[in-house]
Amino acid sequence: MDTKSLIQQIEKARNSHVITYLTSDRPGPINARVAMDIIPIISKQLQTIGKTQNIDLFLYSAGGDTMVPWRLVSMIREYCDKFSVLIPYKAHSAATMIALGADEIVMSDLSELSPIDPSTANVFNPSDPQNPQNKIPISVEDVMAYFDLAKNKFGIKNDEQLAAIFNKFVESNPQIHPLALGNVNRIHNLIRILAKRLLKSHKSSMKDDEIEKIVDYFTEKLYSHQYFIGRKEAKEDLGLKNVQYADSELSKTMIDLYEEYKNEMGLGMNIWNPENELGQNAMQNKKDYKIAFIESRQLSSYFELSIDYRKQQVNVVQQTPQGPIQVPQEQVGFRIVGQGWK
């Protein structure tokens, strides 16, 4: 069964209009993230659907730009009375934030959320020694955990001692500019504000203490960005009362739809090797990848990435008893030759 037939099947079962949004979680250049360029595309989907009772966002992503969730959720809410997110499998980081903004989070036993502790990268971050043009991301939660260790585990409380701890942190790696830490603090506060706003946007209002508890869990108390949260924990331990268990029939349809996109996009493939992409005995090969999808029964858009692979000779320095020499070696190079929404 194709994607549009499965979308129609979910719509019939839930009396809703379904929009799918999936991003590639493959490594290398064919990875895709939640990004602001989806806003006009989903706006077009919403305009086509028009004002309606229920909108379901079928969501799969490993995360991305944390500025997108509030913009996306607030836009969708202009077109419906009830906004729900259907999670077939992964909805991590920024995708978790999108889910927090839904009146209903529909999860199967495979579905998972994650903490929303982003990494920041700006001009003040340390440079990547392997690629000086890139900046090394700083994990917000790693920095917060360092100072939490000092204050709550080692009992350091007074200002003088905390200043010494701060200086020690910066001196341990002089490349960490104090303004990079200021950016970490700003992002940490912003994520908490956005998470609260998303939770307060629900059709059924939540108590402030319930919101505070949920935000604490997702921003600070899960301690690892690789800690994944299933539906039982999300509902019973973390306090997301709007989590709904998909019944067996809906679960199957959600997984079937996910499998269609998985086959099309290579979702879940954790290996990317230019030599394999080039192919055996080939000198050059151009491949197209669909790395993001936004689709409904009426409209379909995908982000396509075109990569050119070719064999090339490069000189590699090798040490010999007589000194370093350059040895020609065959490698597979690649370059992106096209990308964009279609």
C-alpha cells in the first residue's frame, strides 16, 4: 500500500486530516534536521486543508532547530480545534518539543521521545581541529551538569569558590570563550521558556506545577541526550497525561506508513560509505537522495539531495626511515551538486 492510501486509512480511523513530516537520520551528508524551511511548505498544506476539527502530524525525526517547534505548532493551531502528533518511532529533541505542543501524543510501543537539551554552536565556540572552519558544539546539559556537580555534589556554595570553579572550567580549555558559555545559558533558558509555552498552548489547560515538572524532566533531569522515553514512562512517570496509546490497528497502520518512508529514504541506516555509494568498478556515479518528506492526501513535497561520487588520486604522507614521502592513493571523493524541495 502506498503512503497516500495509508494516510487516508489513518484519517478515516481518527476522523482527522494527516500531514506527515519525516527527516533522514542517516549519517554523513544525507542526514536532515528539523529546519525553518518547512514552515512555508506546511503552510501550503494547511491552506489546502483549510479550517478543520482535527489535524494529525505524523512525525519522525532525530531533531534539529529548536526555534522551529513553537513557530510550527502555533501555525498549525490556527487551522484546527485539536492538534495531535502521531509518533511511529523516533521523535527526538526538537521533534519532542513539537510533540509537547500537541493536545494529544499518540504513541505505539515502538514510539520514543528524548530530552530536549540542545548543543549550541556559534562564533565563540572552539574550532574543530579536523576542520577549522567548523565550530565544535557545546552541550547545554554538559555545562549545566559541571556546575551542578560543583554546587550540589561537592557542596561549593559561596561566590568566591564558584568563581574559582568557573575559571577552572575556562582554563581547562582556553578555546572555550566565556561568551560561548553565555550562549549556553541563554539557550538553556530559552528552551525552558519555549517548552512551557508549548505545554500551555494545549486546548485543555495544565497546572503550572505540572508544566514545571515536565519541563524539568525534559531539560535537566534525564541527564543524557541518548535517554529515550517510551509511552508508559512519558505518561506515568514524566506526567504527560495527553499521551494516548495507539490501539493495535492504528499501531499497525502507523508502522506500515513509517516502513514506506523507511524504504524510500533509508531511515535507520547507520552506515554511509562513499565507496559503497560509488559502486563496484565505477569511476563516477551521481545519486539522488530524498532526505525529508512533507506529505498529505492532497500534496507531496520532498527535499532531494544530489551527490556526485568519483574516484580520485590523492597524495598521502607516509613516514619512512629516510623521512616523510608522499604516496599516491586512490580515494572516493564526493560533492553535493544539487539540493532543495521538490
